[in-house]
Amino acid sequence: MINMLALNLVAKVMNWDNETATEEYAWLRLMSSMKYDGYSDFRAGVRFLENLVSWLRHFDPDDRQIAYEFVKTRIVYISTLEMQRVIETFLPEVVTPYLRRSVAADLGIKPFEVWKTAAAAAAFRDRLRRCLFVGLSDGSRIDVMRRANAGRMSQEQVVPMMNVDDDKWKSLAKDLKEDLNDETARFQDVYLIDDFTASGTTFIRFPTDGGKPKGKLAKFEDIVQAAKERLGEGFPLADGYTLHIHHYVSTAQAHTALEGRITEADVKLTNKSYGASAITEGLLLPDAIRLATIDKATRIATPTSPSDRPILDLCERYYDHALFKRLEKHCREAGQTDMKYGYADCALPVILEHNTPNNSVPMLWAETDGTSGTKMHSLFFRRDRHG
């Protein structure tokens, strides 16, 4: 049951009359029960409405309507069920079409003819078994993907984290050979899977001083190259395997950035283990989702639409620079001098049900004591692994 006291407190903070309160209660009830109360950091008795009251109170009265309209009209909240649907469609809508095209090309037939003969269908199943799925973080939800595809993929072609030891590599190789009855069998396709990317800058980056590359792809390459050297012929990945970088949710900005980063990696990664590469996503968020584009030199924010300008004004005024100081190392790497608009200046209004990305505007997720600016209070508190 929606907390009536919390609804009344929202009305009091917003100074609504009875007619306005009645209209807004309908929306608040709907969104609380259908989505926002499911945020993983909320606790019994202190869910969306209670947090909304506290969050609105920290704005000056004249700014509260702007803040409320921001929540009502601009936030993009991806719920547990929505994320699950994106995960469930990964194999049938991303992997299957790719494999069908590849098998058809090998057999000299049209992709839709793969299911026409038993031999072609068997070739498809063989190629699917030669795919390795690797989770890059807890957000990859490998457990959900396994359950959604039970009977279609082997448990022995799925790795929940990329830190694979030699025993696991050997086990993957052994099971693959036994399942295909082929002593020469190797994985031809490797899918690196994660939940969300907003900027695409952290997947792989090359320091300007020519130092060692950083990021998840660089780490995976190090792991693969070291294991390949130790295991020799016992290593289960084919030479020049196809690398697939898949995010369940991605922004258009991140997709474009990843394309550039992978092109750069093709040139700068010496003796890389993979050959061709592909970038895919289950849900692609358009550029229009951003609140603004930020000029890194001038720090001027150009709103995506005129209605976003008041929101950006709140982001600029309700900001504590202590947030940047706490995350300075990572912000500097992204070319930032403040964190008003989130990491890599993505200026997103996105909330994921299990955590809020630091690429979203900090006005939504930051908690600070105001030592270097305005005290910040979160609506959807972020669990930050950087400090």
C-alpha cells in the first residue's frame, strides 16, 4: 500500500492545492508501485516517496517544481523486469542472427535457409557451441542469461567473470571437444557481456604518454595472452577468434565511442588475440536522452532541448566540488574539471534498478556534506566502487 503520509508530505513540500495533489497522487502511486520502489538501495519504510520528500526539501522552494518536473518527465528508469527482458532477448535477437548469417555464408546458402535442412541446422548448433560468453561484472547477470537459455546453450560455454584460471580454461577446452566429438575444436566467437555503458571510454583507453593500455578489453587481452602462453595447444580460443562486445543497455554516444576505441585498439594492440570485432547492444538509448552536450574546454552546457535548461541550472547550482575531488583520478582521465554533469560529461537522467550510473547527473545520486559547495542529497543513492 502506498504510504498516504508520504504522499501528503510531498504535497506539503510542493505546496500543492487539493486539485493538483489529487492529480499528482495518481502518477506518484503508479510510478512508485510499478517502478521506483524496486530500486535496490531502497529499504522497507523508506522507498521512493520518502526519498522524494527528502530530495525535494533540499532545493529552495522556487526550484522544487523544476526538480519535480525533471523526475516526472525526464528520468529514464530501467526496472528489473525490463532489464530481464533485454537479457532474455540476447541469444535469439543478437547471437542467433549473427550465427545464422555466418553459417549461411559458410554453406553458400541464404540465412533463412539455415533451418531448411538437417545438415544446416546441425552446422548452426555446432557454431553456437563454439561461442564463449564471458561476464565482465556482476551486472552481466550471467545467472539470468543461463536460465533464460537453458537447453539452448551449454553451462560449459559460459564464464561469469573474466578472471579465468588455467583449470577453467582446460575444463572449457575438454568439454567443448567432448560435446562436438572433435579434438581440434576451439571457440570461434567470444562475447564480452556487461550491463550498461554510457560513454564507452572505460572499455579500453590508451594513455597519451604511451603507457600500457587500460580498461576491460586490455585486461581481458592480458589474461588471454598469458593463458595462451602457459597452455599452448590446450588453450581453447581459436587464433583470431571474433570478438563481440555486448552491453544490455548502451547510449548512442557510447556505441560511437566504442567503435572509435576498437579501431584504435586494432592499430595499437600488438599481437592481439582476436581478429574481427563487433559491437552490439540489447537496448540503444538515443542521443536525445542526454540533458546536454558539454564543451570540455569552456564547460558550457548546450541543452538537448530548451526545456532542459532549467534542469541544467539546478545541476550547476546544487553541486559540491568535493564530489570531483573524491573521484578526481577517474575524472581527469575523462578530461573533466568538475562533476556537475556526471562522469565523462554524459549528462544522463538514467537510473538502473540495481544502481545509478555515475554518468547520470549527480543531482540524482550524490551524497555530500557541502564542504566544497552545496550539500547534495540523493534521490537514487549510488553505490560507488571508486570511493
